[in-house]
Amino acid sequence: MAYTLKLRIWRGDKSGGEIKDYPVEVSEGEVVLDAIHRVQGTQAGDLAVRWNCKAGKCGSCSAEVNGKPRLMCMCRLSDFEEDETITVTPMRTFPVIRDLVTDVSFNYEKAKELPYADLGPRDADGKRRMAQVDVERSQEFRKCIECFLCQNTCHVVRDHEENKPAFAGPRFFLRYAELDMHPLDKNDRVKMAQDAAGLGMCNITKCCTEVCPEGIKITDNAIIPMKERVADRKFDPLVWLGAKIGMRNKDNEGREEV
């Protein structure tokens, strides 16, 4: 059954903008992105919106619907009352390009800072092997579609622009955790996550987990385990003692060589 949706959309660019009203006819079973497309087709042909698959797998149509970061293609109109007003605004953490399209290049710059896996030499037959259980451990993290909703809702960067140079954000803590679980990776991901990615700045509010459209438990399965590994290395007395003994042995070896 069709009805008229009270839709409000932010219109503007980096210089500023405003929220405008667009009453639009919608039908049962449609999603917010359908309504946005109908506005484009009937009322505002110059409305800018980023989208691609319309199936919740490309991560392109990220926006804020009534203040909550969501994929517009996965946000069903049936989740709202028919007389309810739906307000769609661009992701607040990233600079606006125009209307609902934001500049998410911050995330790609952070991706460049994350070293690839260093897998070491291959086996004698030219292959590399790892146990199936190790493959499955990080399988959840590979579900990420890079919609950057977790990055958008993380208040460490959302409310503090000055934190961006030193803080990678939850999407990349997910990647650090995945590589840390990789049995063949030789890089020290714990040190990288703490020193280069700003893991210590995260105060585990779980807001990133709440908005993940893939249901990845970012906080519980990636961020907290990485924080625990950092704490073990810094504060566990046995680990501390082992590190001290190791350093002493290296010093002694150096003196013997001299």
C-alpha cells in the first residue's frame, strides 16, 4: 500500500547547507534508498548520493538516518511509523562533498599506514600452510564491507578532529586483530596497534559494534583482545621478566663479541 512519506534530506556542500522537506510517495517493502532515488527522479534531479549494489554488500550508501549511522539500502521504511518523519543527513565524521556524499579518503590514508602481512619463506614445495582453525579464527573480520559506519560513529574521531593523525579507528583495529591472529605473519601487530594506530585511545564504548551492518563484534572480538595483548606485554610480570632476561642475554652476547 502506497503512502506519502515525510522525508527530510540535508542539501549543501562544504560551504554549508540546510535540511529540506521532500514529501514523497513510497510503497510497502521499500527502503530509505528507494525513497531517496524517487526524490532524485521526481523532485531533485541534482541530489547527490553514493550507492552501488543496493544489497548491503558494497558499503557505498552510508548516511545517518534520524541521527543513526546506517546503510540506506538496509534501512526499511517498515521500521518507522507511516506518519513519522525520516531525516537523512551525511556521515558527520567526514567532510561533506555535496548533499549526502562525504569524503572518506581519511580511511584509505589509514589503510596505507597498515603494513601488509609478512609471510616469510615458503615451504620446500613452494606453498605456505596454516591450520584450518587459524583460517576460521579471523573469518568474521573478513566480512567487513568498508562502509565506514564504525569509523563514523567512533567519537574519538567524530568529536575530536585533532585525534585523526594518531588514531586509525575501529575498522583498522579489526584489520590489526586479523593479522595478529595470522600464524604466518611475522610483523608485531600488537606494537603497531598501540604505537602507530592509537589503540589506547579507544575506550570500548561498543558504538562501532552497534552500527556494523555485518554484525561483526568489533569490540569484543577484535579491540578488547588486542588491548589485552598490549596489557599483557606491558604489565604481566612474567612477560616483563622474560623481556628483561632477553635484553640482558643480548647485552652479554654483544660484550662477548667485542
